[in-house]
Amino acid sequence: MNCNKVRSLVSAYVDGELPGVEMLAIRQHLSECSNCASEYESLLNLKRLFGRLQPKHPRSDLATKICHRLDEMSQPAHDRWLSIFAKYIQPFPSRIRLAAAALAVLSALLVIRVGGSSYSNILSPTSVISTVASARMQNQAGAFVPQTALGTSVIELHPARDNPWLSPMPASFVTQRDTFTVRTAGFYR
């Protein structure tokens, strides 16, 4: 038997799991090869050390904790979040909770109102026409307005880049007046 074969079987040899013929062949090889014999001795010592270890007994409340955790996991995710939220909110008096809820609703309405009114003006037709006129005047003053293949100038407005709060609803609004094409593309409500 060669060293590679013995090294692959030495653990099973230490545990006594091999048939008698292989046990005899490995015992013969270990008596002749000092490297394999030292590996056998180290594995045998390791097995003896593990044999001296006392088994660790589980805590008495382990089964109860596992059952409780399984009950928590069986709840839907939104119920778990609500219970966590309620655990932190519960110590506060009801008046403070009511005031905090009212403040949250008012803040949300304020954000929706301010955000919606400012961008509805950008996309209105009068805003587009004034942008065209402004670009035309700037072009006459020597400002650069990009030209398309047909020779018309294109101005692109992207309101979604300016405000990340706009909802992702694709829209495209194109008007043509004189030789200017104004194209507003983005996401708005």
C-alpha cells in the first residue's frame, strides 16, 4: 500500500471502520513508514482528546425559545413590523402619539402639495412656449442651441432629474413652433 492511499484511509483505520484485509495492510505500512505512522499517532491523540470532552447539555428553556421563535416567524412580515413599532411607541402617552401621527400626516400633505405644484408649472404649455421664446432670444444673442439633422433646434427639459420625489410615470411632451422643437421627457404625475 502507498502513502497516499494510507493517508486517505488512516482516519477510518483509527475509528476501526475498515475491513480486516485493509486494516492489516495499513498496519503493515505504518510499521514501515515513519511519516504515515506520525500522522496516525496525531489522529489517535486527537481522538483521545475528543473522547475526554464532556457533552454540553442544552439549556432547559431551549425548546420553549425555539417554539416561540417559530411562532414569530409564522407571522406575516407586516405584523412583525407593527409589533416592533408598537413596542417602541407604547411607552408614550396617547396625546403624544396622536400629536406625532398628526404631524406625520401634515408633513406628508405638505410635501405632496409643494412638490406637485412646482412641477406642474414646468410642464404646462405656457411654460414650454416661454422656454422656446427664451431659447430663441438666447440663440440670437450667440448662445449655443444644438441643431438636429433637419436643422431645427432641440431643447430638452428633464424635470425628473431635478426632483427625485416625482413618481415614475413616463411622459413625453413635444411641441413645435417656428424652427424650435421643445421636448420635455421625464417622470411626473
